[in-house]
Amino acid sequence: MASFWAKEVPATIIVAALLIWIMPMMIGTYTLTVLLIYGMLGFSLGLIWGFGGILCFGQAAFFGLGAYTYAIAAINIGDSTIPMLLAVLVPAAFAALLGAMMFYGRLTDVYLGVITLVVTLILFKFISSTAGPEYVIGKARLGGFNGIPGFQTLNVPGRPNDYIYGDPYFYFCAVLLLIVYLLVSWLLKSSFGRVAVGIRENEVRVALMGYDVSARKTVLFAIGAAIAGLAGGLFANWGEIVTPNLFSLGQSAEIIIWCIVGGLGTRIGPIVGAAGLAYLKFLLGQQSMIDNTLLTGIILVLFVLFLPKGLVPAIASLWRISFGQRRQLPRHGARRIRSGGARHG
């Protein structure tokens, strides 16, 4: 743990600072902001699936809950600070309740995936049917398919008229993603994280060692939901409107694909997969020749067939093979020269 704070944290901050400085020179901050938000959303599923072994088909439910919670609270409160906190806490509490029922019920992975998917579809159906004037929470009308527009966007705490948007909002999201990444990295290197990975590898053995597997899976599930809720709150501020599409089946499927393509079981992989595929989708969004869904499906099939571990693990393996051999070749060559010289003498 000491090496994490002494080595990994400074290195991560330096690399992140360089990316935050360089990337706006190549891509506009408006697009980069949503790529960071999607990266955080992919990271939330990468945590619970890649390190906890919890296959969740409903991460979009927590994303949408965070966005709607922020919008409703912002309309009623008129300041963004408490709504952002609620955008994290409400999905986390919902996930803790749902997770406790599933994990203490000892559901298998298949039923777990089905239930999380069904919960997402239920939320999508419910939110879509709230177009009537009776669907009101305080001052906020849910709006049905039209969604909720016109709420208070991010502002300086205590100063509702000082908005954070444009380039400052990009840097705010980048710093938040960095903080979440470092906190999750610290959690995974703690005893809790090591036990979570142990549960992923062999749940029965960890239970026989005396650990409460259901409780730990519930906590990890809630943490992942909190991160997804935070991403939802940030997305609501970026788009300045929330709609039922946040709960859609397509959104849920995309998050899973991001993790598979980027590299499941790695911390940076889901972030890279989410940002990369989302940016590709934006680039193709201006034309009609290629269907985005079809292209995403083709990419998924190609990665499953040829790069099953994902992009980041493949690049890391290639790096180790290339540069590892280069470091060893001079030493081997020196030994051969010395041994050849001895035989010649």
C-alpha cells in the first residue's frame, strides 16, 4: 500500500495531467467532456464485473437514476451541490437494496444478469409513461419521453448564478474521474479489494475462509452504482436534459461492450473502451452510410474472436514482449561473446 501512494499515485497524476493538457488540442472540450463521463460509466461496470465477478446488465439503471435524481433535485433546490450528492447516494442506496436481495438470495450469474436487465427495462417503461401532469415530484415534472429540461446546471457551491460550463466543466469532470480512479485503485489494493478479487476467482473458497461474501458483493455493487450515478449527474449537466433513453436497452448493451473491448479485469481498459467507442460513434454520427449499431456489433465480434482479453491487455502484452526482449538481448549477446571468446582462446 505504501508503494501505491509513493509510486503509482504520482505517476498516475502526471500521466493524467499530460492527457488533460494535450487532448483539448486535438478534440474539442465539449466532446471530451462526454467521453470522460462515458469513461466513468464504463469504469463503474468494469469495477463490479472485472474485479468482483458481478455480471450486471443494468448499469444504465444507476446511470439514469443519477441523472434523473440530479435533475429533479436541482429543480426543487436551485443549487447543484446537494443534487450532485444525491445523484451519487440515491443509486448507491437503490443498488445496496437490490444487491442485498440478490446476493443474500444466492442467485447465480444468469439470474443476476436477468434481474438487473429487467430492473432497467422497468425503469425505462415507467419513466417513459410519466407524460401526464400528475407525475410531479415537487416542482419537477417527469415529462415522459420528453424528459426533464431546464434545470439548474453545475454552479459554484453557494453561488447559484456562477455556472461551471465549457472548458472549466471539462477540467472539473477530468479531475473527478482522476479522483474516482485513484480511490478505486486504493480500494482494490486494500484487503477489501483483494477479497473481492478472491470472490471473483472462487466464491466458495472465500466463504469457507469466513468472509461474508454476500455483504462484500453488496458493498461493491453499491460502489459501482455510486460511480455510475455520479456519471449520470455529470451527464445531466452536460446535456442539460434527461430522457428515458438513459435507461434504454441499447445504453445497457453499450456499457458491456465498452468493458469487453477495453479490457475486462483492468482499471484503465473500460475507460479506454468507453471513450474510444463513444468517439467513434460521434464521428460516424454525421453520416448515414454505416449503421452505428452494426459497426459496434462487428467490433465486439472481432474483439471476442481475436482479442478476447481486450485492447489494453493486448497492448500491455505487446509492450512487454517488445521491450522486455530488447532489454534482455544485450545481456544474452554479451554472454555469447564472452563464452565464444573463451572457447576461441
